[in-house]
Amino acid sequence: MGQRREIGHLYPVAKAILTPVFSFLWRIEVEGVEHIPASGPAIIAPNHISVLDSFMVPAALPRRITYVGKAEYLDDWKTSYLFPAMGMIPIDRAGGDSAQAALDTAASLLDAGELFGIYPEGTRARDGKLHKGHTGAARLALRCNCPIVPVGIQGTDVVQPPDAKFPKPFEHVRIRFGRPISVEKYRDRADDRLVLRQIIDEVMYEIRELSGQEYVDTYASRKPDTMPTTEARIAVGAASAGGNGHGALAPVAASA
């Protein structure tokens, strides 16, 4: 509980400051906020085209969100304070105990009725296309019995492309929240890989409709800005078989 509240403990302050600043710097259009559950757990699943996505989505949401981000973000003075303040759980992409702890914390957030953000592609798409989704979001939704809300982000890659150091002001950004996808009917088949793939493919289809991106049936390449590693994903699968509480299934931002 202590760690969970430490992460994002300045979320209201950070959001109160950043939201008007963002509104001044960029023309931000938000659609579909009514699809965000007013209470209870939900997984927010956007496409990922810019580092700014992790700022724009929380700013657009009516509720607090916590999400996983690579630990290397904390090595940069520009993000080392803002990312945790906005609710980022840093995860070591090398896997191990620190990665598992972050993922276990994420599972407990959903069990506590909060929002949790996952990028199904697992990393920023540097080619601007929407890539095949990893099944971690589906596995987590089944574990915590919560819906997945697809999100389409447009324009943040123009504001700050993957290799740009600073964002460009006065560009147009659109964030579109889709209808929640329920996994209730699949709960008795949580370990079925075909079910996991079917769920995440539905999520990616909805994200494509919301983002307008071209879809390619390959995983996004893991450049320097990736999310959790294979080791972290394997830990999720192994924990899934345990089924023993908050730590039984750890959520991932990318899972094969």
C-alpha cells in the first residue's frame, strides 16, 4: 500500500498544473470520455507513438491512472520527477525482482478498483503504424475481471517524434476513448492462448479504428524505448498458473 501511494502521490497536483499548460501549448481534442467507467477497475490500452502519450492520456482522463514505464525514464532529469508524479511504475526491462515487484503492484491497483494503463504494442511504434498487440492486457483483464478501454492517439508523434528531444508547440492532438471491451465471457478460459489472442486482437482492431493507423501483423521492434522484457513477460505467465492473490498474476505492458 505504501509503495502504491508513493507512486502518483502528486498526481492531482501534476494534473492540475499540466492540463492547462498542455491546453495552451497544443490543440487537444478528447472524444469518448463517457466510455471511461466512473468507478471500478479498468485497463486503459492506447497505441503508443510518442513519449508524450504518457502525459496526454492522464491529462485527458477524468480519473487517476497508473501505468508502467521503463526505468530508464528516471535517468532523465526532464522525466525523473514528472513521470512518477503522474503515476508511472518504473520497471526494469532486464526483468528480475524489480520488474516482478512493479508488475505485482500494478495487479494490486486493479484489484483495488483503480485504472491501469498498458501499451499493448509494448513499445513506441517508430514507423507510425499500429503493430500486433501482446496478450498481457488480456491476461490481466481476465485475472482482475475488468474491461479493457481501447484508446486511439493521434498527433503526438508530430508534437514529439521518437528521436526528438523537445516537443513542438501549437500542434493538434486527438485522444479517442473507445467502448470498453468486456472479458467476462472468457473468464473460465483464462489460460487459453487462443482466447488471449482473440481478446487482444479485438482490442487492436478497436485501436486501429480510433487511431486511423495502418495495422501490421508484426510486433513493434524494440529500440531504446521499449517496455518490459521477455523475462518480465515470462514471469507473468508463470505467476498466472499460481492464482494466489495479488501477486498471482502480474500485469505487463507487453506480453507474448
